[in-house]
Amino acid sequence: MAKHAYFQQDQADEDDHMLGMAKLQGYVPNTCLLGGFVVLSEVQLGNNPCWGCNGPREKCKGKPKQERILRDFY
């Protein structure tokens, strides 16, 4: 069963097909440890999944985390 993250593992589960698809499409590196559902949700919102991820960059090799700017939606 897919998880929201695999930070305690060396690699993501093979059965997380959404993460596999995101990796093939180049949204995240092949070593990403964020769950596929989370990754694709962030992509659909127009975000880079790495920006809000708290995962270990030494394992996942992802882009640096970025602070998000809160905006008013009036």
C-alpha cells in the first residue's frame, strides 16, 4: 500500500505507481522518498513537490526546501 512518505526507508515501495509515474515524468528525482499521492497533488497545484518536503535531502537528492508565501485570496 502506498504511503505519504518513505523517509525511514532507503527507497520508496515499488507498488507506489503514482510516485513511479511522477519520477518518469521528471517531477521528482528517481531517489524521491515522498509518496506518490502527495507528489502528484503538489504538481497539480503547480508546486514543485520538493519545496514543501521535509525529507532527508542526503537520501532523496531533491531540490532545496523553500518557504511558501501565503497570499490573500479575496
